[in-house]
Amino acid sequence: MIIKNGLITDPASRRSYTADLLIKDGILKKISGHIDASGEDQVIDASGLTIAPGLIDTHVHFRDPGFTHKETLHTGALSAAKGGFTSVICMANTSPVVDNTTVLSDILTRSRDEKIRIYQAASVSRSLKGEEMTDMAALRAYGACGFTDDGIPLRNAAFLYEAMERAKELDLPISLHEEDPAFIKNNGINHGPVSDELNIFGSPSIAEESLVARDCMLALRSGAHVVIQHISSGRSVELVRIFKSLGARLHAEATPHHFTLTDEAVLKYGTLAKMNPPLRGEKDRQAIIEGLSDGTIDIIATDHAPHSREEKERSITAAPSGIIGLETALALGITSLVRPGHLSLMQLLEKMTVNPAALYRLPAGKITEGEQADLVIFDPEEQWIPQEYASLSSNSPFTGWDLYGKVKITICGGSIVYQDQTP
Ligand code: DOR
């Protein structure tokens, strides 16, 4: 395969240049100003398009096993490919939970049938109960790429500290869902004017901030690579900034919904704007954008959380939290961050490719000769409207939005795994 005339944007080298790419046997064989395409059976003309490393999402829920009416490994992989992602990390809150090597091996074995790279995180605690630690060494040996009880916070600080020490020994990241349930009466909706209007108490930001403060200290003391997942509060961003400057090996993920929307969206989109942690106020959104811009937040991850239509049609307090995100992530990054001038396209791509690859040591995230050919080809200027999803679910508040940045082709291991068919 030869890809001609694309604008290569490679965050690993921070270089942007026009070149041709030659791909053979799944490997990027040659990058050059001109490669002769005669005799090559597959030639892609990428004139006017941007070529970046295949995107990496460190936080997805593919619901398989256990909730395959919402998503499966297969539909999740299709959704990822459509969004330009070639590597994803699945969370452990499946049923059964990924807290043992049997469940882990089953998922990883079935993932090999899919056309993108699916990695799996294992849980920190058995059954996500926060009481008994999983056999982290065995899980690592069987291929777990990190540890997380995502969806459920770890309440016991001493337990978590020990888990951080083990994760450090195993040299894998530990990722944290930061919401102390003691503060929360109704999850998924920020406590504030919007929850007042809905006549509910909601979930105050102190629920997140108190755990972030605690865990920043545990990260500093343990020396583990600790990820604050889906950061939602401005004060949490400030805490991460301070503790990073003190030397903690901290990382933070921001989701496209937290940097695009505020809790006002709940009034407009109802349960489609309900997620954990919830959307907060405009000051928080601005603080997340500032954190992304100054490097405090190093990863953009979707928290792709499919739920069925029936579940999301329940009342605001009864519906489950979470929205899908893979198919709109790049466009929301371009629309909400790049076009308004908060981040350069290079900075955006850095947080969706090279940074996550470095943290999880994934063989991806750069455009270099000799590396596997995982690429996304997109038009950063093209406007489009999300209407239909490859995901099995469609719980997104962004359906019908006018977005910039359209994925045209996704290539994983040298094969086209998604191609835009719209004219
Ligand atoms: O809103 C959310 N939904 N947040 C999470 O952390 C978990 C996710 C889910 O699994 O549905």
C-alpha cells in the first residue's frame, strides 16, 4: 500500500510535513517525499488530508462479557475504527469482572479476532469491592496492561496505597475513579443550580476533589504511575498540577464531554448528559482546558460507556451514567479545543497517541519507519453531523451537532479497518 501526498502530523517527533508512505506486511517501510506508485495495487491519495498515528483510547467499556446488549468486543472495535482509534484499553467492570486470569485470557483471546488492538485492564480488587486485592502479578503475566476499579472508587486509602506499591513493582499504571459516594445523593448530575432546578441533590465536586487530594499524596509517597481518570473539577486539576510539580508520577485523563459541555447540558439532553463523574460548571470546564493546554492533563480518553435506549429512557435519577465517545472524540477535540485556539492540532494528537502509548508502553503512537502501520487519515476542516454509530449503542448528546474533523480512513497493522463512504 502507498499513501500519497498526506500531511503527516507526528506528535512523537513534533513534526508536520508532506510525504508519501509505503506500507508492506503491516509495517511502515518507507517515508519519503516521493514514492513511485506504479505497480502498487493499493494507492491512497491523501492530498489535502492529515495523517496521524492511529488514535489510542485508554478508557473504554466494551461490556463483553456480561452486557453484550450494549456493546461487544466486535461492535466496540468497529466503533473505535470509525473514530480513528487503532488501540483501546477496556475497563474491568464487565460481568464477570476482569479480576482473574481466566476472564482476562478469554477477552484477550477473543480480541485477537478484531481488526484493531484491544488491550485489557484488570481490576485492583476482587469483584470491585475494594476489599481483597487481585493477583496483580498473575494478571500482568497474562497480559493486563494496567489496573483499575473504574466505575467504583477505592474507599480504603491503606488498601489503595498497597495496590499502588504493587503496581509500581510490576511497573504498570493504576487508574482511579475519584468519587467518594459518602458525598453523593444522586450520581451523574453535578450538585449546583442545575440539580436545584431538577429538585435533586446530585453529586458535589468535593466528592471528587477529596479523593484526588488523598490519592495525589498516595501517588507522591508510593512513586507509582497513577492516573486520575475522567477529571471533572477545576480544583482536581489544580491538585494534579501541584503534586506533579512535587514529583508525583501523576497522569490525568480528560474526556471530550468534560471539555465540551457543562451541567447545563443535563437540562437539554437529559440522561444523555448523565455520567460519572458528572459534567460541572463553566469554570471547571475552563480549568480542564487550561490543564490540557499546560500539560497538567496528558491524556484525552473517551470513557466510551454504551447503554441501551431503554435504560437511558428511564428517569434522570434511575438511568445509568455514561455516554459513548469513540466516534466523536477526534472531532470534539478539533471543534472544542483546536479551532478555538486552546490547543494546537499537534498538542491534541499528542494526548490521543504518543502520551497514552508511552504510559502503557504500547507499540503504537508514532509514525516511524520500521514500526507497525497504525494510522488515521482525516480532514480537520470537514464539517459533519454525527447521526449513526457503529457502536451497538447510541447514547450520545452530540448526535446532530455540527462538528469539524472527519475521519476518512483508519489503518491498523497495514490494513484498512474503516473507510468513510459518505461523498
Ligand atoms: O459514567 C460512567 N459510566 N462512568 C464510569 O466511570 C463508568 C461508566 C460505565 O461503566 O457505564
